[in-house]
Amino acid sequence: MRSITKQGNGGYHLTQSHATPPTTSDQATSRWGGFGYKTQVTGFLVYEQYGLCAYSEIRPDRASIATHIEHVEPKSKNPARTFDYTNLVLSALSNADLKTLNATDVFGGHAKLGQYDSVQFISCLQPGYANHFAYLSNGKVEPAINLNAIDAAKVQYTINLLNLNCPYLVSQRKNWLDELDELIDKHLQNNQSLEHLAAVDLTPTNHTLSQFFTATHQRFGRIAEHLLATQCPELV
């Protein structure tokens, strides 16, 4: 799960709403439901997240699924942050998408809902945690093997809360990594540049990234680190 750097304030209307924030859970639900500028806020979030879902790193536009604006700290627990742009990210799946999915395949913000332990949860807005999540060839994600017990427990809590190992995501990740491994093998056999291959999926095109950025980054290891440090330091 890559770290997201917040940019700006989400626009005039969000800022104005945040100037007089809700004070109760009911107010938060009512006022957020009536907020008429979610499309504008979504545009800011898509840009700063390079088109990726904040939690799963799937590309909703390529997967034919929609999105919703997610409150990292649930508005039911902290109504004052309902319109706080530093608490908002874009997560895959809209309410309409939920009607087409099995319950076991609901992930991200719609799996998390109002559950949240600020001590245990690893937020995508916290820097330096991407490599705490290890993406495996079978499509699953688990705590990195070099973590201490406390950090490993936080990663597992976050994976479970967001249902990041739901069958849908596991299948999508496995397919992606299988294709990537096949391309890497072909490039090695043909003495082609792995740096050029890495650049295809790790550098932005029209300010969007390919899906599963962190898993791809881990696959290319030092090649990815050098590529991003020299070409896209903002993604490091």
C-alpha cells in the first residue's frame, strides 16, 4: 500500500464546509450526504493518487468499477474531520458496485466502514509503510518477514480490516504478477532491458500509474528503486 502525499485542500466548497464542521455522528452523516461537490473532490483525489485506489492499488477505471470518497478516520468516530481533506482518500467500489459483488469480495473502505483503531491501523497517509506489506506470487499480501511482532500485527490488522486478501483482489494480483513474471523472463532470455520494462509500469502516463504499483515495485527491487529515484522521486 503506497503512501499518499496530500496536495492542496480539496477545493473551496470542501474548505468552507470544514470551517464549521459537524459535531455529532448524525450531523456528519447528514451533511456529508448533502454535500454537492463530491465530484470536484474526487478529481483532486484521483490526481494525487495517480488514479489508484488508496487501499488496494487497483485502477478502478480499468477494472470497470466505480469509487467513493473514503474517510480514513471514520466520520462516525470523529465528526469534526468529515470535511477535512487530510482525512480523505479515494477508495474503489461505489454503493452500486456492492450490489454486484459477493460479500466476501467487498474490500477497501466499504469493508472497513466505521471500524478503526488509530493505534493498530496503518494509513496510506502515513509515510514509510509501503514495504511493510509483502505481495506474494500467489496474489496474497501479508506482513513483511523482517517486521517486529508489533508492526507485523499492525499490518495484519490493516489487511484484515480492509479485506485486502479477498478472492477478487487475490485473483487480480496473481494475474498481474503472473503476466509481469512472464515478461521479465522473456526480457532476460532476449537480453532486453529490465529497466525499460520497469519504466512501463512504474512511471506515470498522463499522471496515472499502472495497477498494483507497490507489488510491481517489489518485483523489480533495486531496479525500481534506481528508476524512481532518478526519474520519479516524488513516487519514492
